[in-house]
Amino acid sequence: MRIPSLFSLKPLCLAAMLCGAAGAQAAITVYTSEAAFLSAVSAPGVDTFDDLTVASYGDVVHRTAGAYDYQAYSATGIWGAGGPSDFWLSNNLRYNPIVFSNFSGGVSAFGGNFFASDVAGQFVPNGTLVLTAVDGGTLTHDLYGATTSSFIGFVSTSPLTSVSLGIDGGPYWPTANNVVLAVPEPATYGMMLAGVTLLGFAARRRRR
């Protein structure tokens, strides 16, 4: 039986890796189940915002979620909300979105609890939130009837540039809690790993 040469296998390996890379561009999956979101990612870090109080923190706050750094920005200011035992992140002018960005560590997964609060920073039931994720492409998701436990997560096959949280015109403020940042689940790289393994196998057969 004729064994394919290394040179005949190389194009196949490269094609497999390129297909995997092409499939990994600008593909964002939305999760409404926190358990399903966490099963799709690796090394999640959580920011609970419990170090905040109901006060102004300026336009930009620099935050950490586990091993990851990021920032939250709103044009008229970031405010703490909630309390007294569970604090949240909100903003000063409800019509301005909160933009999460400057993610470190190749973060490609972002999730959390998103809901509405009032001028005093207290929960408002049945708010409608608009979340927009950007990873080179853009995906927008509307969250209706939000409660303090409403979860939305985005998992991209490319690093995330930003996620913005706004409202759909209601008399309330966009609010976030328990923000989760993570990296791709290892299976994302399965195609590329398979291609590299095939190249090594072909080289070994060639030496024989």
C-alpha cells in the first residue's frame, strides 16, 4: 500500500487548520443559562462589585474579575447601586450605555446578571436591557422582563473588543452584577491541534 508523502499531507493539514481558523472569526453565541455558559468556557473570573457603595466613581472604573483586568465606562459617570449586602454597577444618566472593554488575557467570553435599577440604585422589575457584543463583528441581544438573577452570556471564537449594556427607553438605569470573564473552552482549538498532530505523524512516517 502506498503511504502518502509528507508533502501530499501538508496541504491537507494546513487546510484543516485554516478551516478551523476561518470558522473562529466573528462567531458569537448567546447563553441565557449561566450553567450552559460556564460549561462552554475555561478559567472564569467573577467581579461581584461588592467593594462598591452607592456613590459616583467617575467616567471610568478599572476592575478585575479573577485573573482578568477590564474597564467599565459611561459618558456621564459610573455609579454603585444596590446594597446594603450586595452592591451592583450602574451609571449616572440612564440613556448612556455602560461599556465594558480593555479586556486582558484574550477574553472571549463575557456574562453576568443584568437588570434595571431606579435613581436611588434599587432594583426595578421588568426592565428591558440591550446588550451588544463586539469581536470584529457585532451581536445585539434584548433582555426582557429582567430580574436580579437574569443571566446573559456571550461566547466568541475571537477575543472580545467590548460589551455594552443599555436600556430600551424605560425610566430606569442599566445595572450589572456578578460579571464573568473567561477564555475559550479548550475544544475551540481542537481543529488546529489535530492539524499539528497530523503533520507530526506524517513526518514520522516519512522518516521510516
